[in-house]
Amino acid sequence: MWIYFILVNSVGLIAMAIDKAHAKKQARRIPEKKLWGLGFIGGSLGLYTGMYLFRHKTRKQLFVIGLPVLIIVQTVIGLFIYRLL
């Protein structure tokens, strides 16, 4: 499970870096739906870290508010599942 968590969050961080680089070059971007999909499957912490590390999507309220909320929800669910096991 930890390997999955590290892998999906690494992909989220890299996705933010790629999208920022493409934004600078006016190249084809990663759709926000795909970024959110990555967040929902567990990559929200990587996306959030990349958002501030690369200063990308920091003006989008949906990302600024939504990613921390998603991180909290996923943490609560994870702790609940951990206690059940």
C-alpha cells in the first residue's frame, strides 16, 4: 500500500511539473479532469506539493481549496480503514 501511495503521489508531482512546463511553452496541457482523477485515486498530496513547488494552479480556487479538502478526506478514510484492519 505504501508503494502505491508513493508511486501515485510521485506521478501527481511530475504531472504538475509537466503541465507547468507546457503552460510556459504554450504547448498542449494536461486537462484538469485528468489532474483531478489522479488526485482522487490517491495522488492529491503530490498534486498539492507540485502546485506550490512549481507555482502552478495557485490562482485556481478549486485547486487551492479542493486539494487540501481531498487530502483531509483521504486521510480520514485511510485512518478509518487502518483501524478496521
